[in-house]
Amino acid sequence: MGLVKKRSVTIRGHRTSYSLEQPFYDDLVTISLTRNMPLAALVAEIDEKRPRDSNLSSALRLYVLDWAKGKQD
């Protein structure tokens, strides 16, 4: 699937990072374009809704998976 790449984003005023394989990142970009929102805003939305005992990278992967299965808008 590809190497994992670490990326940084600012969410609610603080910097954080997440690690994703390129296909997951590409799909996140596609989702943000489809929803007409900045990628950072999409990541912040996913971060806000994720269970506190899960990490951001996993939450992003699960969001992309749900989107691919038609479970997300």
C-alpha cells in the first residue's frame, strides 16, 4: 500500500501530526475537495468526533474507509 508519511496540521490552534499511507491521504484530499472544505478543516472535524481513546491516524483511516463504503457524506 505504500510507506507511511507523517504530516502536520493545526487543529483548534495547536499543531499535531498524523501518519498515513499515500492512498489514505489522497482519499482525504478528494473528500475535502468533494465537501468543498480545506483539508485541515476535515481533519479537525474527524478529530473532534473520534473517541478519545483512539489516535488521530486511525480515525482518519476509518473515516476514509467509511467514505469509500458510502457511509460518510
